[in-house]
Amino acid sequence: MWYRNWINRQQREIAVRRDVVASRRAEADGARAKATKTHIDVRVLENLRDKKWRAYTEEERRAEQKEIDWLAVLRTSRQADSSKECG
């Protein structure tokens, strides 16, 4: 009798432990899915940041080139004006 009760108790304990393991596996799977989604979100944000940075640097490069071209125009027009005054 004692032996049967002990076996029954062990079987109940096994069932409880299996439920705990299943619960822990579900938590681990949820955490893994959340980590994967977060990693994907981070990569998307990094790509967006890089794209915006490239667009910003390209716009700055263009603005700088416009200023350089404008300075060249001013110098050329000054030189042309001064050569007209001299000649």
C-alpha cells in the first residue's frame, strides 16, 4: 500500500514538473520571439538612420558645392569687372 501511494505521489510530481517545464519552454519561446522581433526592429531603425544620414550628407555636399560655385562666379565676375576697368 505504501509503495503504491509513493508511486502515485511520484507520478503526480512528474506531472507537475512536466507542466512547469512546458510553461518555462513557452516563456522561453515567447522571449526568443520578442528578442527576434526587437532585433529586426533595431535593424530597421539602423537602416533608416543610415539612409537619412546619407541623404543629409548628400544634401550638405550639394549645398557646399553650390556655395563653392557661387564663390567661383563672384571671383570670375570681379576679375572680369577689374579687367574692364583697366582696359
